[in-house]
Amino acid sequence: MLSASLVNRTEDNLNQLLCMGKRQVIYRQDKIGNNPDLLNREVNLVTKENRVWHGRIIAVGSGDIMLKDDRSWKHQFTVDKIDRIYCDIKTDY
């Protein structure tokens, strides 16, 4: 027989799982330049050479994007060299 505290914790965990979801948003090249939604987002940036860069976008311009990786290195990419940018967004159901 399960203890009451274990049942309550299990119900709380189940409620959290049911109230939270995740979706992936993909930005194609035509939606990247001057897009303020990208600023300060943690993203994966895929170049046309199929290289993936992970980090937080710290600057968005009409022709380029600056990304800061986990080591605090800054990388600048021109929009025409980017295939897509994708990020995960947690949402409530």
C-alpha cells in the first residue's frame, strides 16, 4: 500500500506535467533579420554548411545576428549564411 505523502507527491508531479508543454519554433532566413522576438532567446542556429551553434542571441540587425555561447564567446553571423534558427518554448496547455 502506498503512503499518503507518496500519493500526494505523485499527483503533484502529474499535475505539473499536464500543465506544461514544450514546442519548437523555427525561424527561416526570411524571418530572421530585424526580428525582435529572437533577442535574448536561447537558440540553436544552423548555418547553410549544416553547422549548429548553440547560445543566446544578444543582437539582431537587418543583415546580421550576434550569438553568445555558453563560454561567453560572441559569434556574428550574416543572415544570408543562416539556414534556420530554432528554439524550444515552454507553454501551458
